[in-house]
Amino acid sequence: MQSLEQSGPGAVEELSTQRRWIPCAERASLRAPQDTRHRPAQPLMSHLSMAFQWLCALSTALVWGCAASSSSSTSHTAVAPPQDLQITDPGLLGSLDIEWKPPPSGQTFNECTVKYRFEYHSAGDRDWKVIFTKKLKVRVGFDLSRTAEVRVQTLLEGRCTEDVEVESDWIYATFQVPLRGKLESEVQNFHCIYHDWEYLKCTWQPGLLTPHSVHYGLYYWYEGLDHAVQCDNYVQEQGMNIGCVLQNLSQAEYKDLSICVNGSAATALLQPLYVTLRIHNLAKPSPPKQLVVSMPAPEELHVAWTPPSGKTPPQCLEYEVQLAEDHGEDKASWAPVSTQMETMLTIYRANQSHTSCVRVRGRTNMFCADQGFWSEWTQECFSVSRKEDKQLFILVPVILSLSSSLIMFMLIGQCKKRSPAGKPLHASAGC
């Protein structure tokens, strides 16, 4: 066997490239090469092998100890889910009561806070709505034409969990109203508008499989009412209820308004319609008032208006302004100019020789609602062109000058008539 010194640098380089990782068990089994020239090194190799075995045993013990400690820590902070999740219908047209019981009484958490994460939606909705609560009962609204789905879990946090929130497993429950009649018997094209924040008008059309003798009724409920209330102001067509006008709904603003439209007929069962609305998102104001358009300079249009009548809060309105210019025989096209909350605007016209028309409309802004309906337009035209303005500016001084001269001649003529014949005319006050 050739020694390392005799191999030279090349052998050292080759040896270094053949190094590989060796597990502890294999290292412990290594022995010194059977070479009589290296026998004095056998005790050293034996000690190294024992050291490797000791290190491997120690690391294995540490790993198992950490795992056991983690398991023990997790086991004493685990929390069970709630129990007996139930859904009941109190007859409020979509608002359901959901309640549950706390985890088993065997678990006590003196140094931790127990609360619940409650999630719900109607079948088919992509997202879940979330409520965090310490109570054991909630009331939330659903579309009863679909299955109501709920789930709840326990949340534990405090000194007993080292201030780390621990979650239990979920428990689930569903609820479905027994629907009667065929789907085609449900009313169609149900539509509601909250006019001027004063009254809600809802309309619908009869279902496809509805007999002519059907009688429709609308019922509604919102938080604050003891029970569901029937509409007392129906819109009728040929003796059939096709709509309802609800007033005095200010207490229902920014709340869920649950509505049910059902029908009764002697010859068929009709499926009811369930709807949940937020009426502030259905607001439609009246058109803006007193739109005034003026031209302080040939290239400028000054536009001003006042908020609409009704109970719409002025601070909840935004306005859209559009401008149209008459291009001779071409049809005028409306172009957007501004969307703003102010009630005045100065428009700079690129072409001052054409007649200009301005129109304005309003709707509820983003600070008071997520959406809403635009009002009708208020329109005003300004038809004095730049060329006519120049002619008018020239004609006015000329007309005033001629009028002044004519008045002077008339006064002089009157004075001459009043003077005696043959006497010189002397100027005097008032002739």
C-alpha cells in the first residue's frame, strides 16, 4: 500500500473528490485499516468510533425528547368543538336563530378566554360570512329559497396556551324550508327602488304557471319589528297585486330587510319568493334642481345646480355632468365632463362657436351606499355663440351712442320751440 506522502499532490486531490457523507451507524462500524505500519493508531480509531456512537445516541434522545415535549404541550392546550349545533326558524322571513352548547364540561380553562368563530352562507355562495362571538346564539339572514349552511368552532387563547390561539374542529348544520309548488310558479322580475329615501316600491310579474285567479301578498320584517308585517298599499293591475309601496322605513336603513312574496290559488300550489335587501343600496334620488348655465367668458361655461328635493341626505349625493355641442347638421353627442360631490362646475370649451348643452344627474355616493340608481337628467342649453357675442359687444355701445345723440337733438328742439321769437336763446337749468 502506497503511503500518502509517496502519492504526491495528485493522489490527495483524487482522495478528496471521493469523500461522501457517512451515517452515524456506518461511521461507528469503521475500523482502522489492517496495516502493520499503522497498528499504533488502532486505539485512537476505537475511541473515535465510540465517540460517534455516543453522539448519535445523544442526538436521537434529544429529538425524541423535543417531540414528546411538543406532544405534551399540545395535548394540554387542545380544545374540543362546541356541541349540539341547531338552526330554528322563528318565522321572520329568512332570519334564522342558530345556537350551540359549549365544549364538554370536563374541560376547564381558568386562565384562557373561550370564544367562537361562526360562519354562514346560503348554498351556492362562494364566500362565508364570519362572526366572532362569546355568545352561544346568533340571528342571521338567509335566502330561504336555498339551503342555509352554518359551521362553528371553538377558539381558545390565554396563559394556558401561552397566548397562542388554539382552534377546535368545525361542527356543521344545514336548514331548508319545505318549499311548495313548482319553481315556475314563483313570481318573476322582482325589482325594488328606494325613491328619495322616502318610500320603497317593489314590483313583480306573475309566475309562468300561475292561474288568473291568483292572489299575491307581500310580507316584510327587519330588526326592530316583533313579527312579519303585510303590505298595506298594493300596486294593482287588472285586479291583481303586482307591487307594493312601503313607507316609513328609516329604521330599516343599513339593516337586512327580509321580504317574502307568496301567492294563493284554488287550483295550484305556488312557490314563495324570499329576498333579503339593503334599501340604502337601492336608493334613487330625484333629478337635481335649478340648473343654471352661464358664460362668463367666451371659452367658459359656468354650471350650477341645487340638490334634489326629498329626504336624500345632501352629503350622500354625487353628480355626473355631461356636455354636448351642436356641430351643425351632425347629431350632438354627450361627453362626460365630471363626476363630483360639489354642485357647481366650470367647463372650458375647446370650440366656442357651437351651441352647448349641459345635463346633470345624481345618485348615492360611496360614503353612504355600496351602489344605487342614477336619477333622471336635468338639462339646460346655452346657445349664444362666440361670433354673436362679439357682434353684441359692438352693437351695444353703438346703439347707446345713437340713442344719446337722438335724445340731445330732441331736447334742443323742444327748447327752441319754447323761446320767444327774435330773442336769443340763453341756456338755463331745465330749459
